[in-house]
Amino acid sequence: MSAAPIRQVGDPVLRTATSPVLAFDAALAALVDRMWVSMHAAQGVGLAANQIGVGLSVFVYEVDDEAGVVVNPTVVETSGEVVVDGEGCLSVVGQVFDTPRFERAVVTGFDVHGQPVRVAGEGLLGRCLQHETDHLKGLLYLDHLSGADRRAAITEAAARESRRPSGGAFGAF
């Protein structure tokens, strides 16, 4: 199976909220397999379905020794301090900006077979859970920036978009 192109900032699919998964079937399993291949090819730690152009509410993640898939995720808890740390995105290639995120997050949803899952993480995993769930709502990490960082991110993303050939490019989450 080949990797899917990663959709880049400027692609409307990244700004569109995804639809819930209704069928836990072979098509969903195939989508998740393709997401794993695509995430690994891009050397990311997480990937949401809309990042490969599929408008379904599912993401995969692999942070340190923890990996999984969450279908129809909901962030049910955030806690700890808001930590401002460098964050990037496979859909915003080449940019890393200090982004505020809660230190810990808990996400609930389902696995690829429709069984309930609960994933709790702090540090990079907590950041990843928040980041990927945002993707499924049509949000990018750039939306959490303010001031000069936000202006710089938008300007750089627009410049990259105008220079990018059609098709995806690979770039963190």
C-alpha cells in the first residue's frame, strides 16, 4: 500500500469538520491502514483522516511507545498548566511555532472495531491528542497562535501555498 499525499494548508478539506464514522467495517480498516502508512512515510506522530482528504472522524497516533487509533474522538478532559511549546504539522510543512496546549488531555472514542477506547496523555502525547482532535473539527494549530507568531505563520503558509505544485507534500503531527 502506498502513502497518501498529505493535504496542505489552503486545502478546504482541512477547514471542514469531519463526519462521524458510522460503519466499523473493512473500508474503515483499510483507511486506518493507509493512514498508518502515510503517517510513517511523513515521519509524523499523528495523522487525522482529513489530512489525506477523507472527511471522517478518525486519527492515528504513535508517540514514544504508545500507538493507536481513535474513531469519533472527543476530548473529555484537559488539565494541568497551559504549556507553550514548539508544534508543527504535516499539513503545514516546515513551520514550527510555540503553541499553547494543556499539559494533559483525555480522549474517548472507539477503536477500528467499534470498541470503546480512552486515551490519556501528557506532554507530547497530550499535545498530539489535542492537535489531532482539532484537525477533525477543521482547526489547525495555527488557530491557537496569536500576535506576531500568528501573522508570521499565516504569511509563511500563504507563501508556501503559492509556490507549492499541486499534490501533497510531507512535512510533525
